[in-house]
Amino acid sequence: PAGSAATGHTNTRIADNLILQAVGAPASVDDATGITFDHNLWSTTPSANVSSASDVVADPLLVSAGNATVAGATPPDWYKLTSGSPAQGAGTAVSGVTDDYFGRPRSDPPDLGAHEL
């Protein structure tokens, strides 16, 4: 998150995520030492210290993207991908992650986010 300190990270990897940003400053960390970001989908262009060449910057085309949510009460189905999502097949295998949030097997390459379309 913007303004957060990454102090004390060693071999931390943030990969295969959907990062939806509200209007405003792009996502960044004060010090990304020890953190690797890769294969993430950002809804707006992030700061250089949190992005990688394997990232996608686009609308993830989520099932419930137009529906209002309440902070802390967004149901998991809100994050399901629709056909044609740029998150499809844009991920990388993460050791130990074989199924999506809903219990479906991950493809190779996997989709970004918690849902394997």
C-alpha cells in the first residue's frame, strides 16, 4: 500500500495477484528491499518499485465489477474472472498452490487472482 514501509523483508514474493486501485496515487512501498513483485494485474499503473515486466495493467473484467461493495464485506464471488479477462493464463506457478480459492485446479500457466476460470 502507498506509504507502507517494507522494513525487514527477506525473500518476500508478491505474485499472481489482482490489485485493484481506487482513484488516486498508484500503489507503492517506501522501501521494496527484499520484496519481489511479479505476474500481477494492476488496475492502474503502479510505481516502478512494485512493478515488473511480467505484470499486466488493465481492467481485470471481474464478474461483479460494477456492483458496489462494503469495506470488509466483499464476497469471494466478486473476484471471479469473466471470459476474456486479461488475467487468464497470465500467471506463473507458485510452489504449493495447486488449487484456486474455490477448490478448482490451477492451469499451466495459471490465471491471476484467486479464481481459475
